[in-house]
Amino acid sequence: MPDKPRLLVIGSANMDLVVTAERVPRRGETLSGGEFKMVPGGKGANQAVACARLGAETHFVGRIGADAFGETLRQGYEREGLRIEHLVTDPDAPTGIAMIIVDADGDNSIVVAPGANKRCLPADLEPLEAVLDEVHCLVLQLEIPLDTVRAALRMGRERGVTTILDAGPPRALPPEVVALVDVISPNETEAEALLGRSIADVASAEAGARRLLQMGAAAAVMKLGAWGAVVATPDEVSHIRAQRVEAVDTTAAGDAFTAAMAVALAEGQSLREAVEIAVCAGALAVTVFGAQPSLPTREKLAEFCQDRGCRASLSP
Ligand code: RIB
């Protein structure tokens, strides 16, 4: 491996409460589902854990509650080797939870009760100056307050750190936030919320990615699931094909994608190479049930990239 990449991930931590069912219930309907499982999740924590499994020294900053879920999550982060010196345990709010239904096709429907994540405020960033001086990439998502995301992006920009914004969950963003981002990465529904237009195929995704550049992002990467991904920079817009796999559960596939892209960029790979690797990471995550259990290790990802004849890879 090249010099160990160093990343800072700031974002949400949830305990996922997951039930499998044939389909999502209709309004007012009660369905009998499958097994219930509690699985560590949250977009921020998923991306931090994925970065660590891919070999990066990873700082994770966010908020959990002083409760049993928070304690379980914290122990998990310690086992994964995350740097959590600046993870706050909030005495006045519960740990965030996500209620997830996974249907027979492996697709999910999610409702999040943010709890402590909502109280991850700009003041939580004050101790991070020294960390930002050390890292290659700063990775954010939109499951914590927007003011915090904006403040973190500003701090990253001021220090010349590559800023990556996974634009989930869906919401519109003020142009000044988009302009602070080096790589913005929405999926289709997130892109629709950002752009106010529908993403129905690769061509509309390419047009949407170009529009994100006009809004001020230095680069845009659209995560398109079964259609692969679109990469847009001022020099070129290109489409990368999906890796076909048997879908078990799509939860956290986007998180695996963003993390792999961030680690590859931190190691000095080009954006196009990073996205080819990220497509493989997302595909692997779809083959395993649950958020954090599905995030691939560096070895597993390198093996998959090789098996699929992918030109880019993380070194094993
Ligand atoms: O991206 C997947 C995650 O979204 C889940 O783990 C859930 O916690 C929600 O935050």
C-alpha cells in the first residue's frame, strides 16, 4: 500500500433497526415480515468504518447518546480502529436510529430519528484544526445539520484538504455550500433534490452532473446503482458501467462507494480510477445484509476488482 491515506469523516451515527419483508406495507396495512436485526449504521459512521476497512487512518467525528445503542456503536468503532477522540457522547439526546425495511429485491425504505446527530453543531468542529492539518480528504454527508457541514467544508477548503460531499439524504443545497465542495456525489434521488429535475437515465445524469459543476462543485460523481456512475470534471464527462451482482440488501452501498472513492483519491489515484474502484465497492456492499457488516475490506475489494478485470484497484 502507498503511504497510509488519512481521512476525516464527520457525520451521523445510527443504530439501524431492520426488518425484511416481501414488500413495503401500503398505507394503513400491517404486514408480517421476516427476522428483526439491529445493525450499526448511519451514513457518517458507515463511511468512516468503510474507510478504515480499506486501510485508511480514519478520524470519525459525530454525536451519539449516553445510552446502550451509543455504547454498542462506540465499542464497534474501537474494534474497527477508528480514531474517535472527538466523537461526542451527548448526555441530553438519544443515539440516532434508522427504521429500515428491506424488501424481496434487496431495496430499502428508511426513516431516521436523528437524536444526537441533530446536535452535532459547528462548535463540535473547534478541536479539529490539528486533525485537518494532517488529513488528505474530508468526507461529509447531509445527515447532520447543514450549518455544521458548511463550517466543516470551509475549514477543509482553508487548509487545502480535498472536500467530498456525499449528498445524502436528499435535500436542496445553497450554492455557497456546493461551491465549497471538490467532489459532490449524489445518487439519483439526491441529484433530483439538488437540481430540481428528474434523473431518468445516463444522459440525464450526465446533464445533471454538468449542472452541478455550474453550481460551483469542482467535480461531480453521480451514483446510479444498476446504471453505474457518471463522473464530471471541467475537462470531461464519462460513464462507468455497473458491476452486476446478486442484490441482497442495498443499504450502505452508497456509503461503501463514497468511502472507496475517498480512499483512492487520498492515495493519489485519478478521479476516474477512484470511481471505477468505488463502483466495485458499492457492488460488493449490495451482496451482504446490513449497513456496516456489508462494507468490504481492502483485500476483498482488491480481489473483486481483479476478478472483474477492472483497470483500477487499491493495491492488496
Ligand atoms: O446510507 C445508509 C444509512 O442511512 C443507514 O445505515 C441508516 O442509518 C441511514 O442513515
